[in-house]
Amino acid sequence: MSSVFEILAVGLAATAFFGVVLGFIAFMRWLRYKETIELAQRGLIHPLHEARATRRMNRTRRSGIITAAIGAAMTLGLGTIGLDPHTPLLGPWLLGGLIPLSIGIGLIATSRSDDGGRSAEMLPDDDSIPPHKLQ
Amino acid sequence: MIELFYHLAMMLVFGSMVGLVLTFMLVMRAIARREQIELADLMTRGVNNE
């Protein structure tokens, strides 16, 4: 019976810890939302809001490259299991590396295929000052 | 019987973790959507606190 309480205690403590961390991230996001709206009401653009749109595609590509590199490394590492003479060369253990590799390749392909349309759409407008603010 | 409670505890912990992550995603999405709606509303109406 004590193992049940141990699992409950450890699991709920971990849940509470992640709850606090995620709650803090959500609270920071909410503060940025209020800041963006307040600035927009005064005719200003939040610097993070403006820069984020142009950085989004680069971020997708970067995360794809990182994920694919980790996947390739894990595939190589897990591939050494197949070098053991008692095991087959290929096996389901390679999935641990092949899945992140495929996700990374998919992310890179997505960022490349969408590049033409989305980067033009996400570039900040030249006339970011609202018309009624122009003297 | 103890094994049943053991599995129930595991399910409870796993479920609370999943629920936490899903709630977080929902909250972040709701904030982003509300921000977009309010910004679009401001852009259509224009800023009138000169």
C-alpha cells in the first residue's frame, strides 16, 4: 500500500512543480498580451510582436535542423545495438532515432515549402504607422 | 487489490500530467487568439485616444 502513496506523492509533486512552471509561463504570456494591447491602443507596436513574425520561419527551420541532428545522432548511437552478434542489424530500437530524424526533416521541408508565401506575408508592413497618426 | 490501487494511482498521475499540459496549451492558445482579435479590432476601428 505504501508504494501507492509513494507514486501518488511523487507524481502529484511533479505535477505541482510543472503546474507552477507552466502557470508562470502562461502568466508571462498574459502580461505580454496586456502590454501589446496597451501599446496598440497608443498607436505603437510591441517590439517583440513585430520581430516575432519575421523570425517565425527561421525558428521552424532551426528547430527542424536541431531535431534532425539529434535524430541522426540517436540513430547512429542506437545502431550500435545491431553490431552485437546476438541481435539483428536493424530493429525497432532504431525508432528512437528515426522518429526525431523524420520530424526534423519534416520541419525543414515545411519551412522551405512555405517560405515563398509566408515570409512575404509575415514581413512587417512598410507603413506600420497608422494613417491617422501621420501628420 | 493493492495492485489495482497501484494502477489507479499511476493513471491518476498520468492523467493529471496530461490534463496540465492540455490546459496550458488551451490557455496559451486562448491568450494568442484574444490578442489577435483585439489587435484586429483596434486596426479596424482605429486608435481614437489622440
